Amino acid sequence: FFSFFFYSNMADATEVTLEAARKQKIHNLKLKTTCLENEEYIQELHVSDWSETQKQKLAAAHEKAAELLLAVETGTKWNLTQAYDLAKLMRVCGLEMSQRELYKPEDKPQFMDIIGLKKTLQELKQNRNKTRIVSFTGMIDNAINKVEKVEEELRRSQLDATQLAQVPVSTLKQTEDIMNVTNVQTALSSTEEQIKTVLGQIEKTNEIQNVAMSDGEMQVAEEQMYTKVQLQERLIVLIHDKYRVTSTVEDENAPFKKIYETQKKANQETSQMKDAKRRLKQRCETDLKHIHDAIQKADLEDAEAMKRFASAKDRSERFLRDNIEKQDECWRKIQDLERQLQKLGTERFEEVKRRIEENDREEKRKVEYQQFLEVVSQHKKLLELTVYNCDLSIRVIGLIEETVAEACSAIKARHDRTNQELGDLRLEIHKEYLEFFRMLYLTLGNLIYKKEKKLEELDRNIRTTHIQLEFCIETFDPNAKKHSDAKKQLYMVRAQTEEELAMLKEKQSTAQEEFQPTEEALVAAGIDFQHPADEQNEEILNRRSKMVEYRAHLSKHEEVKIAAEREQIKRMKQLRQSGASKSPRSGVQTPPQMITGTNNY
């Protein structure tokens, strides 16, 4: 519709211009016809026999002719005739740029997407995570200032910034995403609180167990040890939760490792836009140079043409004056020079006719020159405006490039800092896991040791009861029933104790297998620590040594057996120390029950 309306208005304007040019042409023709008719009248007067009257009439006609000639020279106009247009300018000057490619004063800048970009940055400024780990505050403020400067520049231009506004969109989206990455400290806060609670419960359990053991309440002490095992298993589960949380945060942070690919893509887009504007600017500057050359050439040609016309007009003025003087001389010699007078009249007619035609050509040339200057001026303004917009566009694109580079650097810094924090936190979790595993392993080892000792005691009681039962059977003693029942009860207790011992060993084995990755991670990190299995073995040896000392005081008659067991313990300690110094610890630990030996006390 707008295209139709535009071309319709152009057609109407063209019709009006053609009508005015037609009327102007009719006016010029009337002036020329009137002047030539008077010259024909002068020719007719040359052949009159009434010399004196003819001379007077001729003088009046000469005066009128001068006035009419002046009217023709001053009244002839060709400015409504289309003698020079843009197509001729481009053809003559060899211009490359068409008006469709140039910016025009009535073009409006398109920067709504830039305003949307500023709004996005302002929303990012309100993000609650913008100062976590690596601060984005400075980057966002700088980006907002540069986008505002871009907007200010665009308001003074005719540029369309829609494509430019799309360049930093991906970068800003990744900035928002990395600011929304889960804070590992916040995510682990709940788990840390639970660990503190469980540690408090373990400490309370230890207090109850110590009090029970001091009071001789072994059943209560055993129950507290089972409770402590459950709490320590709960610590292991919480440590696994911390591993899961840190892995989740690490997965969230991983996509931002390739941020420089985003920056590279943005730089490619801005480079293409800059190159396009530089090429457009170069073409415009080339056309401007051609136009400047054409203007200089036209000015020289105009000066030369005006000089030629003025010289011709002076010659014509001299010719007319000479013509009148000769006519006066002819009037004095009219009889003799009548033919010459007629000839001169004819020459005058031809000269006036030629002068009128030359005046027409001069007026048309002036109009063409003026139209040339107008067309050149309009096109020159468009070219200069386009060059200005190209320079402004290059500056604006540079600002957007800087914004994208700063955003990408900030994202990379936060990504690296988050990875570093996750690595440090994972090492701390490994250390914490070691402490909790040590507590669980030592507790289970203590229970296993006591259960094995209980089994040994039950075996001795079963043998003693069996012997007493055999003695009663030998003599038909009625107490045989009592010893038989006691033996059955001891077997039931032994089976229950073996079941509990198997369960405790399975828990200890499972805990050790789950601890294996943490042990490898601590060794890889160069953390020096004593494995809980070694510590448990050492504790069992110390406990056995203590029990041997106790029995030495109680059983003097068994000094030989005690000395033998002491020698056995000493030999095992020496073997263990020599084995530890010669080879590194293997992944499979020696269960404590394998070195307890057989104790028949």
C-alpha cells in the first residue's frame, strides 16, 4: 500500500512538473516569436520607399527590439526542464553506491533490542548470586554503561541495531546460568548439621558406654556399641550425600568450561559486521572522491561556458551597435545602398535568431548546471551521512565486543574458582570420611574382638559341661539332666554369638570396601594417615598384652603358658613391624580375628 501511495505521489508530482515545463516552453516560444516577428518587420521596412518615415519607424523599432531582446535574455527560464538527474550523475561520475544502499535523514534508528539488552543486564544486576565466589557486579555495571553509550550513539544515527543486539544474548544467558549454579556451601549446610547431630549422639553414646563399663553393665555397654555402629553407618551415608552434592554442583558448573567458544563466535559475528561497515564506508568515500572531482570539473566548465557566453554577448552587442551605425550610413546613402541595407537587415534577423537560440542553449546549460549542483548536494549529503553511520556503527560494535569479552572472562573466572573450591571441599570430605570410617571400623573391631573372646569362653564352658555330663552318665548321676540342659543352652548362645559375629564382620568388610576410593584419593593427594585396620590390630595386641598381665597376677601356676603367649605376641609384633617397613599397605587389610590366636585361659 505504501509503495503504491509513494509511486502514485511521484506520478502526480511528475505530471505537475511536466505541465509547468510545457507552459514555460510556450512562454519562451512566445517571447522568441515576438522578437523574430519584429525582426521580420524591420526587414520589411528596409524595402520601403519612404526613407525618412522608414528611418523614424526603424529607430522606434530598434528601441523596441532592444527592449524585447533584453526581455528574452532576462525572461527565458529552463529550470523546470529535467536536464540532470541521479542516474546521469552516477553514469557520468562512475558512482558505485545507489540511493537504496545509503542511509537517509528520514531513516529512524532501530535500537529497541539494545534497550531490551539493557533491561536484561539490569535484571542480572538484581540476581542474588551475582557476588558469589567471583563477583559479576563490576562486569554488569560496565556492560550497562557501554550499552547505554551504544543507545546514546544509536539515537544520533540511522542504524538498525537488531543484528548487533543479538551478539551478546548467548553470553548474557550463560552469565545468568552460571550465577544460578547451586552454592555448594548452602547445599551442604543441611548435611553438615546432620553430621554434627550424629557426632553429638555418638559422643553421648560413648559417655553412656563408659559409665556402663565402669559399673559392670556389660549388656548395656554392648547395646551402646551397637547403637554407635548404627550412628557411624549413618555418618558414612551422610558423607556419600556430600559426594553426591559436590558432583551435582560440578556437573552444573561443567558446561561453562567452553565459554571461549561463545566469545569466539561473538567475535566472528562482530568482525563480519565491522567488515561490512568498513566496505560500505570505503565505497562511499570512493563515490565522494568521484563527486568532488566532478564538482571541480563542473565548476571549471561552468566558468569557461560563462566566459564564452559573455564574450559572445559582447561581440553581439558590438555587432548590433555597428549594425545601427551602418544603417545610419545607409540611410544617408539609401539610394545607393538599399540592397546592402536589405542584406544587413537580413543579417540582423539571422543574428538575432542565432542569439535567441544561443540564449536558449545558455539558459538550458545554466539550468542543467544548477540541477547538477542540487543532485550532487543531495547525494553528497547521503554519502556523508552513510560514512558517519558506518563510523558510529563500528564504535558501537566495538563496545558490544568489549562487553562480551568482559562477560566471558568473568564466567571463566567463576568456573575455575568453583572447580578449585569443589576440589578443596572434596579433599576435606575425604578427610572427614577417614575420621568417621576410623570410628566405625574401631567400634566394629572392638565388638568383633569381644564376640570372639566370648566364643572362646563359650567353647571352654561347653567342654567343661560336656565332661561333667560324661561323669554323671558314667555314674547315673541325676545331675546329668542339668548338665545336658546347660550344654544345649550354651550351644544356643554360641550359635547366636556366631551369627552376630558374622554380621559384624560383614559390616566391617562392607565399610572397608566403601572406604577404598577415599583411601586411594587421600594417597593420591599425598595425605599421610594410619589405616584403621592397622590401628585396630595394634589395639588388639595391646589389649591381649594387658589381659596376659592380668592373668599373670591371677594365675601364678600358668606362668609357662603366659610366657609362651607373651613370646607369641612379641614375635607377631616384630613380624608386623618388619612387614610394614618392607612393603606398602595393600588394598586388603588383615582382619583382626586372624591374629588373635587361640586363647584357652
